[in-house]
Amino acid sequence: MKKNLVEWRSSCPVSSGLDILGDKWSLLIVRDLLICRTRTYSEFSLSPEKISTNILADRLIRLTSLGIIERVNAEQSARNNAYRLTKSGKELQKVLEALGNWSSINLREIHPHIVSLKDAADRYRGHINSIAQG
């Protein structure tokens, strides 16, 4: 991981984690890779959250530079290459599970359409499969 990619706000580990992953999109990229194992740039852009192409490109570069994701084939261009989680990225699974479980329990009153983490993963897979089939 490159040390000078981030402007750290403090030495607090929660704050430092948020400095890297606290934006709106980074953890969704990690979520997609946890569910699908590998994703290409084009496949990420089909996500139901509709990430814009410039934000997607920026987050893929940033997460790769920080050692959270990597290109499957380092020699191939980034646009036509699949990405996967590194060991560090895979360690975020428990964080996302905890966040998902907390959200499905504690946000139900203000977000009545929220589903369980398992249902969300199943819906995501269904969304990707329906796009793949045309």
C-alpha cells in the first residue's frame, strides 16, 4: 500500500479506515467483488446503483493503488481487465456483513424497503444475470 495516497485526518483507526473507504462507492465495489469474485470495468458499470464512469475509473485506480483490489492480468489494459480482491480486500467481508446486518435491523423504520443481506446479494446476482441474458 502506498503511504502518500491519502491525507490522513487523524491517527484514529476508524477515521483512517473512513479516509480510504468512506466515500459512497468504494465499499460497493468491494461488495460486488465479494459477491462475484471478479468484475470488469463494464460489469461494474452495470451495478444497480449506477456508478458514473468517471467515479468508477477513479475508485478502481484508488483501490488498486491502496492494495485493496488488483487486476487479474496486470499486463492487460485496465478497461478490458477483470479486478479481484486482494487479501486486504477480502478482510473487509466481515465489515460489510456487520454493516449490512446493522442496516437491515436498524434502518427498517426509516427505510421500509430494505432487505436482508442475503436477499440483497441474491437480488444483485439476479440483476447481473438478467443483464447478461439480454
